[in-house]
Amino acid sequence: MEEDDPELPEERGKAIARADRRLIRNERDSRFLVKRSEDYQVFDDVFDMPTLMAINDLRNERVIGKVRGSLAAGKESKVYLAEAPDGTLLTLKIYLTVSAEFKKRMQYIVGDPRFTDIKKGSRNLMTIWARKEFKNMHAAHSAGVTVPAAIAVKKNVLVMEYVTDAKGELATPLIYQEVTPEDYEQVIGQVTLLYQKANLVHADLSEYNIFRSERGITLFDFGSAVDIKHPNSKQFLVRDVLNVNRFFEKRGVETGDTADIVEQITRGITK
């Protein structure tokens, strides 16, 4: 285990310390990484050889320097704290190549005009999914939607900005926070901007991937996002708004009518 660099800024040192504590609980040896122990740490069972090679490529391209510790885990991906060569904190999202969840995600790819050359096999699908999320995040960010900046993608590994809250701590989902009417208005504003300026529907929006960051409401997890030309985009948009309304209503926040909100979002957009 590496010692924390005493010259690190305080907030970065705290983030690394938290990640290292998680790492201690689930670290195990890997011959590939032990050979390069000065560059990598080993986490869980997510690192097969192609994934390790992708990480090595990102290191050689000086996109990342070190992978420090686990931040979160889901059914289809795991998220790690990493550092750029200059010490800047990054988020590393690694899509699990053995996850059965990707087979359920074909509805978000088939019909999207940006992804027509789909080969069989879970590894091909997860590579497309990683590339899809990268493109979606880049399009959203360029349109002014508050999302983490997508930095690089290599096979099943996505590198993005490390997002903190107003106190400099790792940003957390709304499910774990108190919410306000202003939060609700911001969420609807972000969904509207995503649709009207980025031509995207998130398609998997919930209180688990809406965060409050130092820049306000921030949207995460864009792998499912579809172009508005997707045949099911309207259905996905309705579901997103329903999910948002349901969550805020449970927290005692007054919400708008779902049909009215969807009509306002889509007004003036020609597919």
C-alpha cells in the first residue's frame, strides 16, 4: 500500500485516504499488477487481461497515473478513484465484462442512429456501451448540461472528472440527501437542456444518479441515454420525469404534472 503523499492538497489527501480504506477491505493479489505495483493497485475481481491492457494503455498515454481505491459498485460497472500523472483526481468507471446486465440494455442501443454496427458477444457490447456513455457525456457537457467531464475511453474503461460537493467531499446521490424545491427545478431544467440542446434523453434517471455537486444538480450515468430520434425516446423521457416526480413527492416537494413537463421539454423539437 502506498503512503499518502504529504504534499497532496488536503482535500485530495482525504479522498485518497477514504479510497484506501475501501481498498484494504477488498484488495487481492494479481501477478500482472504486482509486477507493476508502483503503478497500480488491485481491486476485487474486475480486472481481466483486456481490462488491464486498457488501463496500461491509458497510463502509457498519460491519461492516468495511479488507480487508488474503490468508490462504488453496481451490477454492470465498478467505479474507482484514480490520479492523473499530475496528481489531479479522476474517476475510473470499469464496465464488467461478465455482467448479464448488458443483455438487458440492448433496447437502449438498437434504434439509436449513432450505433448501427453491433457485433455479438458481451465484450463487444460492453465496449460499445462504454463508447456510448463517453459520447453521451461529451454531448451533454458541450450542450451545457451539468455532468462530469468525459476525459477518455478505452475498451471497457471510461475516465471522467472527479466530482465533489460544495465542501470538497465526494459528491453523493440525492437519495442520501435532503432535497428542496430548488433542487427539483434544477433537475427538470437539466433534463430539458439535455433534450433540447444535446438531443438526448437520459432514459435511466433516478435519485441514484442525480447528484448535488459544487456546481449544483449534476447528472451521472449516461450509458442508457438515447438520441431523441430513437423510437422509444418519448417513452424513456416520460419514465424519467415520472421517476423524478415520484422521488421528490415522497420527500414532500411539490412537483409539476408529468404530461405538462414532457410537453414543455419536447415543444419545438422536430425529430
